[in-house]
Amino acid sequence: MTVLNTIKNRRSIHNFKEELVDLEMLKEIFTYGSYAPSHYMKEPWEIKLFQEDGKVQFVHAIIESYQRLGMIRNDEEPKTIKMKDSMKKFLLSIPHHALIYFQKEADPVRQEEEYAAVCAFIQNSQLAAWEYGVGMLWTITPYMQDPEFYRAVDLHAAEVKIAAVMQIGYPKSIPRDKGRTPIEEKLEIIE
């Protein structure tokens, strides 16, 4: 594939095969991601990769966070238990979860620069993954704002910011192309 075809054909994947992606391949994918532009070559991105037994701790932290945030009831009602079990089963079936985070900056301009660089890293990683036949889903979730969740995954909310949680694996199915808004509708030319 050419870069342009990869950009156009990449899809966010919601259904994954349970097969693990080889760790060396994931390292290559993230290495390509690291060629993202970053201010002063700081390369601010950090990755915590949860897979195999490591997913259990991660999923447990998510469920507890959703309960703290009021998104899941904190009781033992059959409906609540069924919801938690369904969520656990779904999240544990995803081969890899990657927390992408970076060190917070006191200067708000630097903070935005670092976040922008991390987003470029994420997109590069998604494009590289697609070249290898690996799918990713870039998620932004409420638990990313929960300081207790940070503690549960051994991060410090006062020091770092989670930019995204990536779900990673081989696609079970690939969504259809939904097209894009013509760029002329988004482009304002000032002459």
C-alpha cells in the first residue's frame, strides 16, 4: 500500500480476533509511531501495554472506575452483575489495551504541544498497524479523568495525563467506508 491508500483505507476496529499480536510487531508499530513530529524532539509519549494476565488488573480498574463515576451501579443486583460480567468479557476478549500518556507540563502552551505530539504518535501508530494488518481503536473514556483509576494502573494523575486508550488486535471485521465530508465544506480561503 502507499501512504495515501493507508490513510484513506484505515478503519477504527471494534471487533477483534482473540489472537495476540506478536510483541516484536507491536514494537515496530510503535517505533513507526515515534516518527511523529514533537516539539524540541521531546517525544513525550509513553505506553503501558496490557495483555494476557495483565488485562485482568486493567479491566478491574475500569469497572471500579465506572462504578465510582456512577456509570455502573455499585450493588449486587442481578442486572448490575450481568452488566459487569458482559463488560469484563468484552474487554478481556480484546488482545491488547495500550494506555498512551505523557508527563504534564506547568506551561499550558507546552501542555498543548505535548498533547498534539502524542496525538500524532497515535495516528502514526494506527497507520503503521494497518500496514501490518493490525487494527486499533483510539478511545477517550471517562475513567481517563479518574485519579483513582490512575492509581490502579500505577500512574500519578498529578504528574501524567492519559491521552488515549488504544484497543489493539487483528480485525474480526472491518467497517465499511462511510466517506468524508468534502473538504470544500471545511476550508475557508482568505485572499
